[in-house]
Amino acid sequence: MSEFSDDWLALRAAADSRARADRLVQRLRIERGGCLEVLDLGCGTGANLRHLAPLLGAAGAREQHWTCVDHADPLLARLAPRTADWAAEQGHRFAGHGRGFSIQTNGWVCRVETCAVDLAAGLAALQLPADGLVTASALLDLVSAAWLDDLLARCRGARCQLLFALSYDGRCDLRPTHPEDAGVIALVNRHQRGDKGFGPALGPDAAAHALSRCGALGFEAQGVDSDWQIGPDQPDLQRALIDGWHHAALELAPALAARLDDWRDARAGWIREDRSHIRVGHVDLAAVPAIP
């Protein structure tokens, strides 16, 4: 499975939070008075948990039990301390216990356990939360069609609800414009379809594929744009994106090195001058099993 570094996750966190289509939580069927079981796939250091648990609490999930799964032990090791710091900032009560911890507020309580699993190889061994919620952030564009089809079919069998955030869909808008923009993004989108550990990745087609399969399986599904809007106030994220796109394009088209270097240098100059604006297309998706 492709590695996400702690630095990259921290760098993108604010853009992720601003972009997410939080209104999709209202499409979920929350049973008031029960405990909502949540499985968070590819959880990283817990950004999805920290964003979503309060929204679920506000929607009526006063008791939540999360299982946060990732293959990367170093990221999982940071999940509890990051969440403890966040809880202190929010005025929530945090308590560690065994392999997990709990968060308690005046409106909801959340128990969290972490689990190290290679999702590319160990999906079949994961226990899905029957009648619960399966969620992930920035994962679907990394996986193959076969892997996603298997997950969705298993979720349908367990009557899970789904909430998948921030799937990259290939749309990018860069200002000021540069003659090489379209060519670079086309190369980036080709690169996104490479094997990220799950087989050939869906890349920009992930959200559309998920929506189509959910419909075929009998889910009531909706996708909503959740684009990053990155302005001059986030130069570090802009630089990381431009450098990453330059690297990906160069891997596929080394013969274009001079043109790609000129593109990167021009965009870096606009970032330094506080003139650069970047929009990156993402889609959030919610799906619930159709009521018979």
C-alpha cells in the first residue's frame, strides 16, 4: 500500500477539513439511543475520526465505537497523541485505555481502538460493522476496481452505510495559467492510475466507479464535489503539490524534463509572489442500503 507520510497528512489537513461535504452526514440513518459502530479504513493519524465524530454526535450518534485501521504502525502510533491534543483544544475529555482511548463530551462519547492491517492484502479478514458505518478519507483513488468492488459488495452484505471523503477526480485549475498546465495534469492523472499496492488504481475514476457500483448493489448513493481551494495563505501545500506533480510527470515523460522544469519553476515563482491559486477536484460520497 502506498505510504502517506505524517508530514503530508499534517500539511493537507486544513485543506481537507475545509473541502469536505459535511452535509452528507445528514443522509446517514443514525439510530438515536444506540451505539454506532464505525470502521475507518486507512485512518492515518486520525484526521477522519476528529472531523467526523463531532458531526455524527451532532446528528444523533451519542455513543460511537470506532475501529481505526491502517497498515502503517508509525502513523497509528501518532493517532492517540494527536487526538488527545485535539480533545484538549476542544474542551473534550480524553482517556487512554489498552490499545485505544475514549473521547467524552457533553453531547456524545466515542471509544476508539486501532488496528494495524495491510488493507491491500487483508481486507477479507476485516470484520465489517453490521448495520454500522464504513468510512475513509483520500483512499478510493488509490485502490483498484476489483478491491473496491469487493469492499462494496461485502458492505452491502453487512448492510453497512458508507461515507467516503476526498476522492481525487482529476479536475485541476491553476491560476495564473501556464501553457504546460493541461499536459502536466494529464500526466499526473495517468500516474494516479498506477499500482499503489492494490493493483491498477482507479485514480480520477474512483468516485464515479464507486457511485456506479453502489447503485448496482442497491445503495442509495450521492456524490458531492469537495474541492480543495488553495490560496496564497497555504504556500507550503502549494509547493508540495507542484513538486509532487512535477515528479509524477517526469517519471512518465523524462524526455520533457526541460519543459517540466520550466513549468515547475514558473509556478514556484508565482507561489513566492503570493499570486498562485490552485483548485483540486475531489468528491465526497455517502451511501445507505435501500430500504426494502
